[in-house]
Amino acid sequence: MSATDAFASPNLAEVDRQMNFCNACRYCEGLCAVFPAMELRRVFTPGELDYLSNLCHNCGACFYDCQYAPPHEIAINVPVAMAELREESYARYAWPRALAPVFARNGVWLTVGAALFVALFIGGFMAWKDPQVLFGVHVGEGAFYKIMPHYGMVGLFGAAFLYAIVASVMSLVTFWRAAGPIEGLSAISVARAMHDAATLRYLDGGGMGCMHESERPSDRRRLYHHFTFYGFLLCFAATGAGTLYHYAGVEAPYPYWHPVVILGVLGGIGLIVGPLGLLATRRERDPAITSANADGSARDMGTAFIIMLVATSATGLLLLVLRATPLMGITLALHLGVVFALFVSLPYSKFVHGIYRFAALVRHAHEQRVAHGAPAAAPAPAAERRAA
């Protein structure tokens, strides 16, 4: 029985329609986590459909395997339906919800505008106060804080980061509750989800790779996701280590061989290669499995997030190169402006995609343990499934 008529959102109704057909067919059950999770249900609530859409990794394998895909009149296209609902879910669970549509309509312009505004504010304030400070050459420990005092950085960016954390946690709680309560969540399920997230287990198209330009599989999207994910973690580690060193009495900037610099450089490279690679693969992806929402325009928060990640890394690496020159002050102001814009836009950008997906993986691991009494086995490779 379908609950399609009860859904106010056309995307919810469409995913519900397709999941009911898929539940009857079950040909794709070995491809990813979505289909085993789907099979545990006969009627889908809106929250459960949002959960399934965020569990989907958009590998595209089910589209090419499906005998009911377009041009068939039933028109099953799970990758597109899930992607459109997933994008919608980011705004549905955003906190405060009133801000989500503003970013969704003007994602690129708002984030870039915020970055430039903060950069001009910091640079203009320093230039007005003392141009020699902004355009002077500063070397040695504490050089950055001659441009902007440490307490000023902590106050401004600490508040922005704290806001991003609170807004993201509130969104996650709403998303988790919408999919329904669960009992007896174990550390084993969380560990399973952490492994699946760290390895991008379900971005392999059932074992062969992600479908990209056609039904020929490729691991390119998986590789660029890894560059982005681990680049972000390395940058976070560099920031955390830098904080510890600062309060231990060793102030930035640090020499090139310093662990903080090494972590930051490696992370910065990852956050340039990964996002740009993802943007390139998005443009090359088969239009049949590409959501119309991912158009690369100023309305696309996915594009805005990629731009801000690249800009954060590029300005950070540029600051490393120019830190002992008269351009250090301008570069620092630009870098801080980009970081600030990244922080305030995180809860309304594609960043929440990672948070919701991890939550979906945790729920999936728990459901499979309850259903089968043990951690879910890895999906059978597509070649073996077809042979069977």
C-alpha cells in the first residue's frame, strides 16, 4: 500500500512511488544499502523516505540494471529521485529553517559575498588603524596577530564555528527523529557505520565502481570523495594542533617542517584536488542519472560548498607562500573572510550531506543487526549477482 497521496512534496511522492515498485521487484537488492533498508518496510513515512534518500550514494548502478528505467512507462530512476529528495531534505531539517531557503536560492553569491565582506572589513579596519601594519612585513612567532589580535580571531571565528555546530546538531536531531525511534543502538552499529563512511563502501556500484559517464563503472568519484573527506580531516587536525601549540606558548606562523604546516598543506591539497575533481565529474556525468538541481549555478548550494572549500584551501596555501611579504596582511584578511563564510554557510550547504549520510549509515547498520542478528554482510558484487 502506498501513502503517496498523503505527501505534500512531489519529490516525497515520487520516491514513495518508485520504492513501492522496487519493493515488489527487488532485482537490485545486492547493489547498495538502500534496497535492504527498503525491504524492511511496506509503507514509507516521509521521514523514512528522507532516510533512504540520504542512504543512497548516487552510484547510478540501479538505473542501468533496472528493466523499468526510462523510456519504460513506469519510469523508475532511483538515482535522480533520491538526489532530488535528498537536496530537499537539507532545507527541510535545517535550523533555523527560515535561513535555508535564502541560501538555497542564492548559495554561491551569499557565501562569496560574505567572504568578501569579512575580508574587506578586516583589511579595511587594519588599513584605517595603521596601514603600516596591514602592508608591513611581519616575521617570526605571532606575526599573524599583528594583523588581527588573537582574541579577535577567537571571538569572531569561535562564534561562527559554534553557531555552525549548534545549527548542524539541531538539524541532525530533527532528521534522526523524523525517521522514527530506534532501540538498543550499539557501539557495533556505530563502528560499522564509521567503517562504511570512511571507506565509501556503497559508492562502488555493487562491487565494480560508480557509474559515471555511462554504464561503464569508474572509481573516480570515490577517489575525489576520499581526497575531499580526508583533506577536510587533515585541515581540521592542523587547526586543532595549532590551537594546542598556541596555548603551549608556540605561536603561528610555524616553519615549513612543522607538523601543523605539513598537516595543513596535505589537507589543503586534498581540498583542492577533491572538490575540483567532484565538480568535473558532475559535469561529465550521464544526464540520465543527474538531478536537475545540480546545475552548477548560483542557486546550487553544492556548487557553493565546493567553491568555498577550494577558496579556503587556495587562500590558506597562498598565505603560506606570502606570509613573509608585504602581501601577507591582505592575504590573511582574504583567507579569514573565506573561512568565516564557510563556517556560517555549513549548516545550509552540502556539508550536511555528510552528517545525514553518516546518521543514515548508523540507522542502517542497526536495522540490519536487528533483522539478521549480526552485522550486515557486504553486498554481493554485481557480476556475481547477474551470474546468479
